[in-house]
Amino acid sequence: MYRQLSKHVIQLKTLKNMLKLISTAILLLMMNGTFALSTDKQKDIEIEADSAEMDDIKGVTIYKGRVVVNQGSIRMTGHTMTVHFDEGGDMELVIMQGNPATYRQLPDNSKVYDEAEARQMEYYSLKDFVILIDNALVTQEGLKFSGSRIEYDTVLSKVKAKGSTKTVTTKDGKTQKKQDGRVKITIKKKKQ
């Protein structure tokens, strides 16, 4: 009887883990749904990686090695994707790292993909907020933003870009942050 009960507990945990993986994939790909093809959400989600590791106690799932996430026109790539869950099992943070981590998506009524890349992409699901960190670049039809950090509010469609900063030590031994880089925005001229 103990073995049967133990077997059922293991099966329930496996089912719970699979449901968590599926919900992670769905929430991850909805993060920029405001720009996606309206049919993207109806497509199957595929996650590929060399390995996946789930820790229910810490509430973390880590995908490693050539991570690729696809759903319809959406494609994300990186070398590591870490998904953090709150105590209720809801996704609260997704971090995609790469050299660079990439994202592309085809908006409705467009033939040109929106693209983003950075060494690290962070998605805060509860705030609908995306942060691109380190060599960040966002390209949307005729417009390019680049900087050390780009923040994007997916609900309000607001973009904030920042140049890089570095910490310097002054003569009196105090440390302070100093602007080191600049934001670059390129607007392509429309063809006539």
C-alpha cells in the first residue's frame, strides 16, 4: 500500500511540474502580446533546450543550452532561461540570457518583424514590464533604440532607454556613478 501511495505522489508531482512548464511557456510568450500577430496566442508553444531543471521548493525552473522558444511568429533564443514563481505557483519573473539573447515577432498588418536583443532580457509578468540589459537593441519598422538598458511597459507601450554608467572613485575616496555611454535612436527615412 505504501508503494502505491508513493507512486501516486510521484505521479502527481510529475503532473504538477508539467503543468508548471506549460503555464511558464504560455505566460512567457504572452509578454509582448500587444505587438504579436493576433493569431500567435492560438498557436502551440515549443521550448527547446539542452536541459531543463525544476526546483519546486525554490520556485525556479532553469532551461540551459541553446534555448529556443517558438509560438507562431514569436521566437526567443538564448543560452539560459530562468523562470521564477511566487508561492502561489504564478510566474513572476523570466530571465533570458545570451550572447545576445534575441526576440522577434511579426506584428499584425506588417511584413517586417519587431526584433530585440540584449545580453539579458527580464520580464516581470505582474507588472507587464520588460527590461533589456547590456548591449540592448530594439528594432521596430524604421526605428532603432540602442543603449545599455531599455525598459518597456507592455501595457502603456512606453519605452525608456538609458546609456551605460560606470562607478568611479573620487579623490576623496567616495564612489559615484558617472554617465559613460549614450542612447542612440535611428529613424529610417521613409521611401517615397
